[in-house]
Amino acid sequence: MITKEDVEHIGWLARIDISEQETVEFMEKLNSVLGYLGQLDELRTEDVAPTYHVAEIYNVFREDVVEKSIPQKVVLSSTEHKQDGAFRVPKIG
């Protein structure tokens, strides 16, 4: 069950402000989804073949070819937030 605190934590992780009313609404909606998924868990699926796509499609990948790219020095010249040859980003956690 998703609690109000869970929704607030998810908002904090996503770095979005969620009002008290939105917190309650999201809590109800997420619990509704979990309830539906709980119903799916009760289905007997032993004889059902796994379905990854509703249509038979296959991944089409291009050849992995090394190509010339922008030099690291040029890329990092567009920011003052760099450290040890890489972009410096805020710590998450």
C-alpha cells in the first residue's frame, strides 16, 4: 500500500512540489493501480506463453560503428560546471 509519505518521497526524488491535495490524489490513484495489479496476480497463467509485444516485432539495430565525434575539450568548453574531464552535476541522494 502506498502511503502519503511514499508519495511525498517520490515527489522529493523527482524534485517536484506536490500539494497536500495532490499527495492524497496520487496516493489513491497509485493504490488503485496496485489493487488492479494484485488482481492480475491471482490469474492462472501457467499455460500462457509469455508475450513481450502484442505484434510480432523484432528489434532492428544498426551496426555499431565508431564515428568521429566532438572533442571532449570543445564539449566541456560550453560549461563552467566541469571536473576531471567530465560534466559536474549535483549529487542526488
